Amino acid sequence: MGKSQSKEQISETCKRDPNYVYFALVGQSGIGKSSFVNAVRGVDEGDDLAASVDIVEKEQQPKEYTYPSHPLVSFCDLPGYGTPSYPDVETYWTKFELEKFDRFLIFISRVMQDDREIMQKIKTINKPFFLIYTKIDIAAETMMKLKEDRFREEELLPTIRNDILKWTKPCPKENIFIINNHEPRKWEFFQLIEAIMNVMPPPETDDDLTEQYMADARKHVKENGVSGIQEFLRKKLDGSKDVKIQFAITGNSGTGKSAFINAIRGLNDDDDGAAEVGIVETTKKPTEYKHPDNPKIWFMDLPGIGTPTFPDLKTYCEKVAFEDYDTFLIFTATRFTQNDLDLAKKVKSIGKSFFLIRTMIDLDCRHCKDDGLKNQIEIRHKCMKYVKDLISSEKEIFLISNYHTDKWDFDRLIEAISDALPVRQRECLTLSLSNVTRECLKRKAKLLKVQAVLVASLSGAASAIPAVGGMIDIVLIRGTIMAYYMQLGLSNTTSEERETLDKKYKEIIDKYNPGRVKEWASTTASVSKTLGLIIGVEEVSKFIPIIGIAISGSISFALTLKYLHSAVNDLEETAIAVWDNTAKRLIRDVADTNSKK
């Protein structure tokens, strides 16, 4: 469930932010203000962070709650008016300085004189408000008993709304919402959330890719409605497969360029398709290596400047089409030369990114404790003396070992390369790279969760179109889970690796194994019933202003998103367990080999 902290006072720094939105929740005692706070945040009423819910109001002071995905939005749950403590609106208004709030949510079960007076006061300060009728479930039950066979649920909302309008004119009809806090998927709860979120600042997202996905989806829905949304979302999901990335790998002979090309592609030096590794310059001419899982990612192994092929920078510039490469990786095994610096300056001058990589750090630190921290500081400092005019920090120098990708700066280098690429290229690289480091797995899992929003939207779009969708799209989910299973490397798990895992992880591997996909998919409908009980409004509400209530408010969207996020969590945890066990085994094997020497 989503959680947010309750605060006695929101920080003044936050309140000074021009995007800050401060909601006042007002109404009679016991009207459902606190239940709404819990429902909109996806917090159970028994949770430690839940707003206190009582028929008799115990709280006599305002309580403020930040919205989980919007730190610049807070709801102030005020005590009820019309009580002995606050018998009239004037006292209530003065006591809580209500003019300081940006917007008001007025909760009612029937329109009382105090409700009308509070609306008038709000209008005098020209602040917007929504009027929220909270007892629709009780009204429906009462009408059903009175009318029996003549009761029509679809007639109930217009009847209640018209009654409210009689007593609240000139309150705009579109500002009235009829809800039940305990059944948010019925009535107008999501329409209220949509209205509230339309006045909030843009929601926080996991990264730029989420924002780009959602911005594109928002634009499509705005221009076309849900028409064609399925095809649009499918193209988005498949889009990274068509993205090209070309890396220029350069440096002097013996600096580990070829070994790096093998390591980042998940290959051993003696595997088929591996780059030839040698101390003597093995790269006589530019050689292209494609990623084994994505042929649109190229690593171009270039001879260093000062070699017969590229004797100087001028020749290098004439023969290397700089504009064809997305980024340059410059390698050295000792210190960076003048040729390296000249190349970096040239790359920088045309607006391309470059990375300065010092290899073979394992040899420098082989007899040191703490992974040679002291040696690393010294090496980084020496390198910095030669490149200080090109970079701003020693952190921009990467110390790596191509044969120990789990140590030193190898993973930090991969993350930096990804961050320097445009959004769609970053997505492509993250999904294509083999799981060479533990953090690679985590980044991949995070990206899969981002993509899960698109998959859920696709499922929600189907259910939003009459006669197309059902509760959930079994085929869509099954195909997605199979892709997750392979992306996180579990399809390559050997029987030996499996035997070293705890029972929990073996069961997860069995559950999501593509060979058993049909078996578990057939139980998805029953699983969805369970998931439907624990999906918080906050988990899906942030997508309402982005892809619309018809999609994000659908049960199909919510169930699919919850199911896929749960699957990614399971598979990520298992993949990391496999990775950890493999790393321990390799360390043990190396120790055994050394002890025999």
C-alpha cells in the first residue's frame, strides 16, 4: 500500500514553493473526511499512518497529510464544525485561518446551514471548492428498501445531485461528487480524484522514461480519446527494439578495449563472437562487434591514435565519422596520453559524450586490503592531473577491471554511460545489457516496472472499449511475464545454480517458467480477485490525469499493474539470489585455485 507521513505542520520551505497545493477538508463531524484521506492515499484504516476514523470525533486539532507521489500537495483534515467546540462557522473560520488554504473539499451527507455558510465564506475569498456527498451506499440501501423492484441504481446519482443543487445554488454541477470512501471503484470517487489531480503539480515519476511514456500517452488520448490507444501502446512497448546505439571504443594497444567489449556483452574471451584479446595490438582496423541479444547495439573497436591506421588526430578525424557514434569510451592502462586528451577535446567540441576509463585496476590492487582504496585514490589523483581541463571531478574517471565487473567502477561506468544517452537509447541499453553486475539487474527491474505501466494501460484500454476487453488480458500478461523471465536472466539458470537456491526462489522459478506459463495464467482470474482487494487508490490515481480515467480507473489497469509489479519483484529478488550465489562460487573457486599453487 502507498504510505505517506502525517505531519503536525508542513515545512515552511515546502509551503513557499509556487507549486505547493494546500487542501482543506471541512464538514460536519463523522462525515467521512478522515476515511477519504486514507482512501486517497491507499492506506488501510488500521495502518500506523492512517487518519483516525471515529463516529464521535476525538481530534480537535487539524492533521496534515502529504500525498505520497506529490510531496508538494497536502490534505489538512480539520475537525468538524457544528460541534460544541466549534458551534458556528465564523468561530471555525477564524480559529483555523481558513483563508490560507488554496482549495477546499467540503464533505456532506445532507446539506446543512453550516455547509451553506462555509460555501459562502469560501466564495468571498474566491477560492475553488468541491462538494462531496459521502453516504451514497446508505442512500442506495434506503432507496432499495423503499422502492424494491422499482429501484434503479442509475437514477440515484441524478436524483441526489439535483437535491444537492436545490440547496447549494449557484454551486456548479461539475463541482459535486457522490462517493463511498470504502468502494472507490463505484460511483464518482475516481472522477473526484481526477478533478483533484488536475489542479495538482505534475506527478513525480521514476525517471525521464516514465515521463516520456506518459507524456506521449497523454497527448494521444487528448487528441484521439481511447481510439487507437492499443496500437499506440504496442508501438511504444516495441519501440526500443528499433533504437540504434553505436559506441566508439578507443585507446592504445593493451589497454583492455577488446576485453571490455566482451565483458559488457556478457561474453568470455574464448566465446564465439568474442573480440580477440592480446597484449600486442590486435585491432589493426576498425572492427564492429554487435551485441548478441540486440544487433542494433554496436561496439566499434578502433585502433588508438598513434597507430599505423591513425597516426595522428587529423587522420583520425578524417577516417572516423564522429557524428555516427553516440558516445566515445577512451581507455588507458596507465595514464592518459596527449593523444587521448586531444581526442576527448575533439569529441567534446562536437557535443558528444566521452568517458575516461583506467583499466586493470585489479592488478594495481591485487595485494591490497579494502580493494586497494588507497591505491585507487592515488591512481585517480594522478589521472586527474592530466585531464583536469576536460572534466570537473575525479569521479569522471572510471577505474575498472574487465574480469571483475562486480568490483570497483565497472557498474558505475555502465550507469554513467546509460545516463548520458537520450531516453529511448537508455531504455534500449538497459534492457539489452547482460546482467554483468548486481546493479544492472536492479536497473533492469526498475525499467520493467516502468514498462508495466504501458502494459497495464494496454489492458485497461481494451477494457475501456466495449466488446473488446475483459477483466484482464491473460495473453498479454503471459507474454509480458515470459519476457521478464528472460530479461532478468532466469531462463539461463542451470540445474546446478538452481540447487543452491532457497526453496522460496526455486518455487518462483517454477511459477514463472515459460514452460508452465499456461498453467499459472489459467489461475490469474482467481489471483486477480485477491489483488483487487489490496489495490490502493493512490497506486493508480497518479495516472488518471495522464491516460484518463477510462483506462487508469479501470479494474483491468489496476489488476494488471499490480500483478506485473508483483512478478517483477519476485523475479528480481530471485535473479539477485542467483547472481549472489554465482559470485560466491566464483570467489570460492579462485581461492581454491590459488591455494593449490
